[in-house]
Amino acid sequence: AGLTDLSRLQRVKVKKGSGREGFAAYVKTMHSFLSNYNIEVEDMVAEGNKVFCRTVVCGIHRGQFMGFAPTLKRIEWRGCALFTFGDDDLIHDIWALNDDSDLEDKLKTNKSLMHQ
């Protein structure tokens, strides 16, 4: 499945104008439930004031997330983001797409592995 199965994807739009603050809030949220939080950029394309990144996000699930109690297991999911920069070279808008269905499936699997 993965990102090629568009029926499994949920689009998340960071509020327009939230820029760096919105991205900082996203990163803070990730750190609140993932230790060793990491984003690996697999592909990056830049044109004009826009940068598109295809990513793999991973970490150790240590906090409540998507209705799941911590599993203390490594989780990983794929996503992509389009960053729009202003004339000040700061992020002014972020559009992100994550495979939340795949992530939820992995969290369910990790939960069931904890009870074996």
C-alpha cells in the first residue's frame, strides 16, 4: 500500500500563516509522544520559493498518540510536505500529507505485540 494507495491517506493542512510557529508546534507534538524522533528526507525538490520533501518519520512510541497508549516500540511512517518560503527565507506555509492509516495499523500491531 504505502503512499501510492491514495485512499489510505489523510491530508493535514497547517493553518495558513502559521509558518515557523506551526512547524515548531508540530515538532513539539511529535517529541511529546516519540523519543528519538527523526525525520529522514528521502527526496527533496526545490523550485522558486517552494520545497517539497518526501520523508520517513520514526521514533520510539513513549506517549499517548492517536488513541494508543505508549507501546515503547519503534514506529515509522511515510509522509511528504510542501514548504512555502517568504522573501525573508522563513517558512510561511506548510502543507503535509501523512499515511495515517498505515501508522494506525502499525500502532495496533505494536500494541498486540506487547501482550504476547
